[in-house]
Amino acid sequence: MAKGAVYYNGILAGYLEKIATDQYVFSYTETYFHNPAMPAISLTIAKTRQVHENPILFPFFAGLLSEGINKDIQCRLLKIDETDDFTRLLRTAGEDTIGAITVTELND
């Protein structure tokens, strides 16, 4: 299914994938995971294990999304279903996000 690259201050930290309607996976890259100088991307996605799974879009990533009128505008301009937070994340969190994390869509 869909996949995105997750960056921490421009450094590739890992990959976020939507495997099924109710299965999301985030995995740190080998390089990032084994580098003790690099922090976890969030408190809820710790570097204590390399692969994290969740039945919904991780709340940390959902927190990067616009709300209200900005969400409406993004969905209308990008032709994204308003209930498809994962696609919206991949298409809107690539730059100008609040904080160190950006997410870019990967095409197969």
C-alpha cells in the first residue's frame, strides 16, 4: 500500500507504511536506529525497538495534520478524501511542519 519516508531535521529516520486499513507500521532505518546520537522521533515511538505497529495512524503523525479550514482547503485542492489522514500526511507534511519531523510520499 502507501509508504512515506520520515525525516528528523532532514535526516532519514525511518519509513511509515499503511499495510492495511487497520495496520500502520513505522520502522527506523538501520543507520538511524543504531546511532546513539539520534533521538527517537517522538516519546511514543521510542528507539527501544526498531519496528512499531498500530491499528490506527500513530497519534504522533496525526498531530502533524492541519485541522479546520486548512484541512478543508488541503483536501479540496489536493483531491483527498477528508477521512484519509494517511494520504493527507504524505502529501502535506513534506515541508513547513512544526518541529523537526517531515514526511514525504514514496512512490513504488
